[in-house]
Amino acid sequence: MYGHREVGPPIHIPLIGHRGRRQQEDHVVFRSPLLEEFRSDRARAWELKDLYGHIVEFSKDQHGSRFIQQRLETASHDERQAIFDEIMPQHALQLIQDVFGNYVIQKFLEYGSEMQKAVLVSSMSGHVLPLALQMYGCRVVQKAIENLTSEQHSLLIKELEENVLHCVKDANGNHVIQRLIEQVHPDRLTFVRLFSGHVQDLATHPYGCRVLQRCFEHLPDVHTRPLLEELQRHAIRLMQDQFGNYVVQFVLENSQDQDRLGIIAQLRGRVLQMSRHKFASNVCEKALVTADGDTRHQLIDEMMKPRQDGSSPIVSMMKDQYANYVLQRAISVADVEQKAALIDRMRPHLAILRKRAGQSRHLVASMLCVMLRIARRL
């Protein structure tokens, strides 16, 4: 009917390993003669109608999938519908989770009619959670989020809500949750309230920290205020965590003054300690950059104030592999008066430190360049 032709029985092609050895017989790819011809005769002017009756097979083939994707962008309504009818409903879930087939489904979510999108969403109903956790399915769910109506968004969220924390910590599912936060109206994101009581756990997770940052980036204060208040209670712990420090830095750079000041206030009295920490030192640098003038002045004053034993924090910071970067940052953002004071306190110790072997020599050389560059401006 649509121009497809009679073909013979499928050809099975054993897969060959990377060293050219034949794999076991259970690892075989079955290709129809039509797909074999398509793969070998690329000079022919193929049309979508030539593939009718074999759309599912072609969608699961790397070259066939790419061809269908390209044609779907400019296909007529009848051509799209013919392809859609071969896929739906029995093959939809199979293609959604296929390494190549998922891209064909994504094209329908992007270029299909509203009816086709609705049918696809219906086929995903009851399967949204496992799809969100699957390597290729999660991409289709994300594309659906980008192209569906608000009501359809709510249907997806309803299926994910009870397991949202599982999704957040999953290598694939976290991308779905991030896309929901980015694309869906905040009032429909009913799962965000479930993050309360878990901020420290999420912030110290490699995927959870990303989701929290998307919350702080896209959601209004009424939704994020409980999360920010909880974060403040754990700020010192999070500053010293390999993932949590990124969340704290994000808040310093993007949140309201009250949140920024609350975090910086917890650094007061701990600047030297935190500057010498691998992860917290990054937070110290960000605090120096984002603080208002008075607050920054106080942080730098703390660096210059002698400790109770009479030792200088400046010397300790110059010697430390992490704190020296905080010190360099302080010099770069300080006002003229504090720049001069910092350089005066550092200069007597440079000659001794430059004689030290190993890493210290390299770090001091770097700091000396910074000092000389800034001194010329004073």
C-alpha cells in the first residue's frame, strides 16, 4: 500500500568481537534483506515510504534510526502517521528504551501532532518511573517534559512523586527531576516538599547536589526557603564535603543577601581552618568574591590578625597547598588599604619560603607574581 515491497527471510549476522573473533550464537543481529540493502546502497534516494512495514526494525538500527529522524522533521502528516501507526502501541516501550529507537520516539514528541503526543504519554502511563531510571528511557521522559502540556506534566509527576528521592540519587533519574524543575511551573512540582529533612543527604550526593542547585536556581523563595534554612544549619559540614561545597558556593553566588550573609557569618572565626581544607577553601574564595565590602573587609582582617599563640595566619596560609589560593584571592579582591597590608605581612616571609623544596617553592613563586603585579598598581 505505501510502496513497501516483498522481502525474503531475515538474514542473521553474527557479531564480531573487537579482536575479530566470532561471538557466541546467542549474540546475533537479525536484519531483513531490506535493511541490508539500505545499509549497503546509500547512493539510492530512499524515501520513508520505502521503509513501510519495517519501521520498528529500522528504528533500532543506527543508520535506519538516523534516516527516520531526519525525514520526520520534514515529513507530511500522512507520512508521520504511517510511521506512528507501525510503532504504536505495541512497540512504543521497546523503542523508548532502545539505544537508537529512543531518538525516533523523541522526534515524535518534538514534531508529532498533539494527538500523537497524547498517545505516547498514554503508552508511558504506569511505566514512567522505570523509564526515568533507564539509560535511554530517561532521555525520552526528558523530551516529553519539554514538549507536553501542564496537565500531562502533572501525570508524569504523579508517577514519580513517591519515589522522587530514589530518582534524585539515580544516575539517570536525576536528569529527569532536574528537567522537571527547569521546565514545569513550580506550583505543579509537588515533590519538592519531600526534599525537606533531606538537604544534607542530598547536598552530599553526587546527583542530589545538582538537583538542589536547580531548585535554588529556578524555584521561587516560597518553595526554597525551607531548604535554604535547612542548608544553613548544616553549612559548615557541607563546606567540607566534596559535593556539598558546590551547593554552598551556588547559594553564595545566586541567593538572596540574607542567605549569603548567613553562610559567611559561619565562616567568621574559622577562616584559617576552612582555608586549609581541600573543599572548604573553594567556599572561602567564593565568599571573598561575593561578600559586600564590609563583610569582605572583616574576613580579610581575620586573616591578618595574630592568633593567641602569636603566630600569623598569613604565614600558615602561604605554606598551605589550599589556603595559599584563598590568600591570593583575598589580595585580588581587597581594597587598596588591605592589599598593601597583606603584601607588607607577606613580604618578610617570601625569601624563606622560596628556599623550601617541593610544592611550596612553586606556590610561593605564583604568589610572588600576584604580589608584584598588584604592587605595581598601588
